Amino acid sequence: MTLPALTLEDLSPHRPAGVEEDAWLTRLSAYLAENDHTLSLSGRRREDEEDDAALSRGPDGRWWTGRFIGEIHFEGRELRIEPRLGIDVVGVWLARALNLSVVPKAATRSGAGPLIAQLVDRMWSASLAEAGRHGPPRFRHVDYHEGPYVRGRLDLPGTVRLRSARAPKVASQVELRGVANPVSRAIVLADRTLTSLLGREKPWRPDLAPDLLAQLRAAVGANPRVPSAREMRRIRYAPITRPFEPLARLSLEIARRRGTLTSGAGDDTSGVLVDVAELWELFLLHCARRAFGESRVEHGTGSASTAFLLVSIADETVRMGRLKPDLLVADAEGRERAVIDAKYKRLRGSAERPNGVDRGDFYQLTAYLSGHDVAYGALAYPRAEDKARAADLGPWQTGSGQRVEFLRLPADEAKCIAEFKAIGAIFDQGMGS
């Protein structure tokens, strides 16, 4: 007998219906802890040891979902985790994750296919239309060939390797420029994967997408070879082709996760999870850059900042504990003024956390304030009605006079930008300098 899907919301509690469901959730949580089903949208994994697991049991026996949404099929039953803020909100965040000016049509549940596959297709196809406004992806790339004849120039190391293996071939390289390249192959494979899940009718796709895909399929075929990581690294993007870079990363991720992007059947374990914390972080980055200006906001691991927790007394060039806040905001002269860290969590008081803030997050923020020596620091949560002393009694200040806030920012883009501008007025006035 097939059990009905268990539908939950992210960052929310659930009381199991019985002993069997509790045991199933226990096995599923152990499986998710050991197996990665996350679809990365930005090309990098977001790692935060203080964030909750995808599924965990609380002290009172209730189960809690973490920061992920998606669908997982496990032991003949499906777990669906839907966004508590609404699927349309997440649809916009997906678009902003790739900084698209073309926003996908409403991401409400419609048509056939898994919910996450629909969301990803809406965002992916909008990204394709945005990147292809000036034409298909044309790159100079090196085509590697092995055969009885030399094409282009001889690849000596490759030929030595072939001869060492007693293969009667030579290796050669040809430099080409055109649409037949690894980026086009990744895009065609992503479309093939999404079409296999959703069917050919995808009315939400922008008008430009079908024509562009037809050009790419004509160049690389309908089922090309999956590009290797080495091939993708060798692509050199010009300013006009730069929008294809994040699209290519996402396309390759979709192509490689063909078997996990949809719910399985029988005893297969399959499905995919989207990290909403990653979307929240990228959404706030987009809004902050709209509020303060692109050049004034640096982002996490891409930051050029050289702030560290510790510096060796014996050798000042040796440092430990590089500080990488999600958002580092500078003033018009380039001086660091504020650190803001995105937290896709519930800011709510409890017996364990009367202030509502995780201890690790609190210490993380104070470390950022100390290392960057800025006038303002904040943790930024999605807006909610939960009570928490940290937000209700703020703003706060450190012993050295730095201003600290625990923000609850709106999920709406225009309102979020407006609140960032109001925050900027505080530290742009020279507060704490």
C-alpha cells in the first residue's frame, strides 16, 4: 500500500501521527544527514554549522524541518517541504539568485511534474532568456581529438600517454570559436532533464527560450556529452557572454542531478532539496546593492576584505580565522561601515533562547564587529510575528559603542530595498566613528 505524501513547511514543527511515522522520519533524517540532495543555485555550497539539519527531532518529540524546501522519496513514501513564506516569494528569490531582470512568471503550483522541478525550470528558463538576449553563447575553446591524424596542433603529453598505453593514435588540439562548446552542451542537457520531468508544455518559459534552445541543439545535438569540470574551467567569458557563466553552472548542476531532481517510485530514494538560506542570502545581497550601490557591497567568500580573528605576534603576515560576513557595506570613500549576516531562521524567544538568537550566531556577529571595526552590525531574518527580546528591545550597542540590530526584513523586494536605505542613513551619518 502506498502511503500518502507527508507535507510540511520549512522551519516548522510536526507531531508524528504514530510510531511508524516517527520511525520513518528517524531513518529519513539519518539518511539526509549522510547524503547530499541539495541543488546549488549559486555554484557554491553554503556551510553554516549553526544552521539546523534538514530534519531533526526536538526535545519534546516533535520533528522540525530546517532551511530546505523540496521533495524526497524514501522507502516508498514522499516527504514534501514547502516554503512557509509562499511559493511565489521563493520564485522571485530564485530569479534574484542569478540577478535576473527577467522575472519568471508566477511560480504557483500548476501543470504536471514535481514542485521543485517547476520552480527550477522557471528560474532556469528566465536566466536563459536573459543571457541570450544578444545571441547564443559563442566562445573560443580548445577541442581535443584522439585519432590516427593530427587536427590542429600536436598535443605531445596526450600523445605520449596514448603511446604508453599502446594505442595507435595521436592526440591533438584545435582552437575553435562557435556555439558548439561546453556551455551549450550543459544548457541542452539541462533542458533535456527538465523536459523529461515536466513534459514539453512549459507555458511559463519566456518567448526567446525555445528559439535559443533550437540553435544550441542544432550545434551540439539533442543529447551531447556531459561537459567535464576541466572543460568548464577553460571557458573564458567576455563581457557580452558573462551572463552565461551562472547559467552554465546551474545547467551542469541540473544535468548531473537528473536522477534526484524528481521523486522516485517504489523503494528508490530520490528527490532534491533547495537551500532557502542560500536564496535569502542572495536576495538580501541583491536588495543591498540596489539600496547602496553595486560597488559599496561585498559578498561573503568573494570579499576582498583581509579581516582576521588572530594575527601572529612573531610574524604579522601569519593570520587565522578570516572573517567573511554575508554582506560588508562600505561608504562612498570605500571605508568599511557595516556588516550584515543573513539568517534564514525564526527569530523567536524560547526557554532555551529567551532572546531568540542562537548563541553561535551572536558570537559570530560580535567577531565580525571586532574584526572589521565597523560602526554597525546586524543579523537579518525574514519578517515574522514571533516575539523575541533581541528584536523587541533593540537596537543594542556593544561596550565600544557599535550599534547592533536584529532585523526582520520584508520578503518584498521594494520594501526590503527601502529598509536597507533607512539603515544606511544611520551609518552613513558617521555614527560610531
